[in-house]
Amino acid sequence: KLAEDGVVQLYGPAENIYSIISASHLVIAYPYTSAAYVAESMGVPAMYYDPTRKLVPEYFPESKAVVRFASGSQELAATAMQLLSAAARVSA
């Protein structure tokens, strides 16, 4: 529904990930895929999202990554708003 309404855009695997991410305000990625790390390295807020609420967030203390993790729709909304608000404060 969100894609049909133009709220989100979905891309296929042949698309250039760097072009897509550089034009994004927020990247929501399936847990532990590289899109979130690419986004973070490009200065775009990123988060992992587990709609099943069954995955356990993995944190790697040796990593400097700050990719957030959300489980379920309520956490998704709250985390997305936090990341977008923080990004808006930084760019203002």
C-alpha cells in the first residue's frame, strides 16, 4: 500500500545501491544486510527492521557502526521518527 501511494519506493537487486541511498532520508533494511552499513557510511540514517519480532539484535562491540534495530511496527515507527528528527536537527 505504501509503495502504491508513493510513500516508499521499492527497488530491485539490479539498481545502484549508492544512488538510491544518496537520495534517501532514511534506509530501513532487513537485519544484517549491507544496505544499512552503506547508508551509515554515506551519512544517511539507517535501521534494521524485523517485522516478525523474532530476531535478536546483534551488536558487535568492535564495530563503530550505530545502525539501530526495531522489532515490530510500533518500534519501527518510533525509531524511524527518532532517526529522522535527529537528522533534521543536524542539517538545520
